[in-house]
Amino acid sequence: MHEPLDTCAVLFVCLGNICRSPTAHGVFRAHVAQAGLTGRISIDSAGTGDWHIGKPPDARATAVAAQRGTEIGDLRARQVTPADLQRFDYVLAMDDANLGALEQMASRAGQANARISLFGDFSARFHGEPVPDPYFGGERGFEQVLDMIEDAAAGLLDEIRARLQTPSGGR
């Protein structure tokens, strides 16, 4: 078990920040809001690559998320920075390649405050599995990604909720 937190900051990371990580950002934002924890958990998303900076999520990701009641069209892509590894409590990669890029960034930057891991590690149904990149696939790929993200988001929220201290300082 990790140390208790007063607040928590979560960063989701994929390659371009237009499919998987903004989907995770939107899904987790909805879970946090439903739990009444919006003021205590901050959420962002980023990509290890820089070619989509400032762009909205992929239209297919936006459409599939909207079909399930999750809005992500307000999000814009950005690139992860070494400062993110200090600012966030959790930096969650969608796959092993992005995890490796984050770990390499952390080793170059020095001590990271963040827990850097695979987002799939929080999933009950898909534990430890990478969230595959749906960019070059069809709509079904985006639906599969959303299934995986919804499951992992629930597990992540459970862990964070257990770590958040009550306002009185107790558990």
C-alpha cells in the first residue's frame, strides 16, 4: 500500500494523445465526478510523441466514447514532459513501449515522484494487458479499448479512494 494522499493527480499516457490516453482521461474524469471526488483528484493526458500537439482526440475515439456517455471532445493533445513525473502521483502508460519511454525519461530526469506503471495493471478483467492502439483499426478496436479503459478506471479509482485521507485526517 502506498502512502495516504490528501489529493491525487493522474496522468494517462499513450503515443500521440489522440486515442487511448484522452479516452482514459474522459472515462476516469466521469468516474471521479460520479464518486464526488472532482476536487480531490486531478486528471490529465499526454503523449510520448509530439506530432498531434494541440489537436482534439481522434473522431472515432470521440464517437465511441460519446456512445457510452463520455465526452472527450474538449481535450487537446500535449506531449509528456519530465516535470510531469514530479507533478503527478500516477503516470499510467497504455502499453509497454510508452512505459519504456516514461521510464527512460524518469532515469534521465532523476527522481520521479510519480508511480509509473501500465494502466492495465488496475484492470480486473484485463490485468496487466496493454491497451492496444486502435488508430489503424476499425471501430471495433476503439470499442475494445473503451472496454479495457472502463475496467481499469474502476480499479484505479478504488486504489486512489483507499489512499485518500478523509478531510478530518482519518481514513
